[in-house]
Amino acid sequence: MKKKKTNLLLTLAVIIMGALVMTTFNSCDKDDDPAEDPIASFQYEISEDNHLQVAFLNFSQHAETYSWNFGDGNTSTEENPVHIYDGPDDYEVVLTATNRDGVSATFAQVITVDDPFEALARLAGETSKTWKLYRVGSSMGVGPNAEDARIWWELFNDGSRPCLYYHEFTFTRDYDFIFDDNGSFWGEDAIFGGENPTDVHGTCFEATAANMLNNEGVDVSAWLSGTHAFEYEPSTHTVTLNGMGAWLGMPQLGTTGDSNVPVASKSFQIRIEEHNGYDLMVVSYTYAELYWDFTYAYYHDPALEPEVIEEPDPVEDLETITPTELGHTFESETSFDHLGAFDGGSIITVGADDPTDAAATKVGEFTRTADQYQEAQIRVYPEPKDILFDNFTTVSIDVYLPSTNTYDPLTKKVIIGFGDVHGDGGNWWQNLIQYESDELALDTWVTVTFDLDSPTYSAVVDGQTVYDRDNLDMVFIQIGGGDHTSEGTFFIRNLIFE
């Protein structure tokens, strides 16, 4: 019996030693595995009792050590530090998170430290402040992002939309938001235009409930004068308007996108600059591929407020031509009839190799850039002229769509359209006429022909054709669709009116 007990003890010892060895080997193997790359991230909370005190909440992953730079010359290695700033300002806070292998990742965020009462006073004054569109320089516009704000379109106090400059937006210290339309409203395209445009589209009109029907016949009178409520979060520069139809900037703009009907709430960012005798407030809406902003003014000294320009400067009429030949082959810089001046967001390069046969007649290379709503524009060369299309019944173009492009969201369609660049003050798209093809085959030349008396879309009058207009000075070509920034390369030849 004693021998059996000894053997049992030896067996147990061997098992235990083996387990320890395996554990040691496994531990070594685990430690030798490379650590996962760290991800740095944080959020923050500003103290309600002390607006200079900020608590940072670390949400980093796969990290063991942390280094904070608070943007004011102070640092910390705590995981979740609390920092007190010396005064109000914007500070760029940088967190560096490092894993056990010494691999680091950083995350930076600009935070605003401000006295909420002083911030509210800048927006709403001691009792209230009334803001109007700034009447000097550009007052609103749209672009792809904040860095390129207003590069696609901008509005000036030039008489083109005078009613917008009379609108008043008042913020009170009681958190009331009051809009006064002062009797007039603007017929914005996104609301009153489209396939079923109303009589008020593209003009200032009397601000009555009877006139406030959108392009779908829906009552949008909640956008007229009214009192609503607002919230303001200075640390994020966020204003939220609460109340059906409350708006600032443009009525259709909302927290995450457009709506052609009133909504109950919307949020946006603001920045207020204090100047001598007046304040400026920039209101911005940021979407995935779109950025709108607006400049409003409050005058401590009313004498500094410029007058509203009621009428635009008269535009000298262009000479009108009625050609019997019109078009461009894109073979060379001179292979055109009248239409020889290029412009627009898309680029046409003449004299390119035919993608199917480099020895064949040269063609045009059509390059989509990263601009949104882009097209290639063609006007009469060398001096712009209005074109009457009485001698033509069709327009055609040969198009080659390479399969090397990514056709999502690019479409496989081509559009030929017409606009008035000269007379519409640059807003030609609000009064365009266009023709859109079906989807085209890839990697082959396709001839697309449109009957000029059957447009796909007329922006102002449904069914309006080029024959109904005497002010069309531009032909445009769009390939791949609009409303996105996808790039692409295509080929065109033989734009012909017959």
C-alpha cells in the first residue's frame, strides 16, 4: 500500500509540473503576440458649477498608457483627467494612447470653454437681439465643406433676392425665438420649384398663408412669422430651434438634411464675432457632402446698417443668333460651329485618342471632377450670344462610357441641357431645360438623340422647350449624374444640332 501511495504522489507531481510548464509556455506565447493597435478616443463634460472645469472621459481601446495635451500648455498622464482652464477660449485637446508594444494613436478635438451666461448674452443680448442677413459682401452660400464654403453658389445684397434681407430673427433671454417675415417671402427652388413649380417660384412674394403651398401642394405657412423656442449649448456652438416651422438660414435646411415641409425641430452651429458697432453671426449646416452657411448682423449702432438694394443692376442683352449649323465634334479646338467656349465643373479636353482606336479621328475626353452638381458648359465663341433654335429639331451626341469607372453612384446616363448664364446672374439652374437619356451600354460608342420639343425636365414651366425661350446662351453636358462628387472619365464626339 505504501508503494502505491508513493507512485500516486509521483504521478500527481508530474501532472502538476506539466501543467505549470504548459501554462508558462502559453503565457510566454501570449506575451510574445503583438498587441492590437490602439484606438484613441475621448469625450468630455464641462462642469455645471465651474465652466472652466472639464472632465475628460477616455474611451480608448487596446492601450495601457495615456498622454494628454490640453491645448493650454498643460499635460497629464491620467486615464480620465479633470482639468481647469485659466479662461474662456477654444482649445485643441490631443490624447495619445499607447499599447504595451509602444505603438501609439492620437485623437484631437477642439473644445470650447466659455461662460454660458456671456455666450447667451452674445446671442440674445441683455433682453433680446434681432439678427438680419449681412448686407455687405456675401451673405450666404453653399460648398462641399467649411474650408470651401460658398464656392458653388453665394448670395449678395444686389437686388436679386431683396426680401431675404428684410427678414428679422430675434433671440430673447427668455429663450424665445421670433421670426418676422416683414410681409414678404422668397420662392426657394427646393420648396416651390421642381416638377410642379408654383407661381411664386424664383421671386419675392407676399407672405400670406394662401401663397405658402409647396411644389406638392402642401401647406407650408408654418414658415411665416411666428414665435418659437430655442436652446443653446455654447460648448458645441449648437442652437436648436423648437416649434413647427422655426427656421434660420433657409427654411428647408434641417439638422440632417433638407425638407420641403416644416419640421418641429432643427439644430445648427453658430459662431459670433464682435466688431466695432455691430456683431456678426455665422450659421452653418454641415451634411455629408454639403455645407451651407449664412452671415447675420446685429447692429449696436443702427446707422452702420447698409440699405437693402431693391433692384439688380440692369443686364445688357446679348446679341441673338439663329444659326443653321451648331455643334462641336471635339476633334480639335477649331472643329465647331459657334459652340466653342468651354466652362463648368466638368472638363472637356479636345483632340483625345478614340478609346476604341487610337488611329481614328480624335474625340473629346470628358472628365468629371470632385465638384458637386457638375457639368461641362459650352457657349458661343468668342463672344457669348443668345441662341434661337428655330432651325433645329434634334440634338445628338456620341458617348463612350468606360467600364473602368465606378458606376455607383455614377450613373450610365447623359444629359444635354440649356441655361441662361448671362441673364440669370449665375443662377441659370433655376431656369434650365434638359434632356436625359436612358442607361447606356459600356465600352462602346452610343449615339444619343433628343427631340428638342420633348424635354425631360423644365425648371420653371412644365413642358417648356428651347423654342419658348429667347435667352438661352449655354448648352451643358452632364455624364454620370448629379448631386454627388464621384469622379470619372468618359469620351464624347459629334455634338450636332439638326
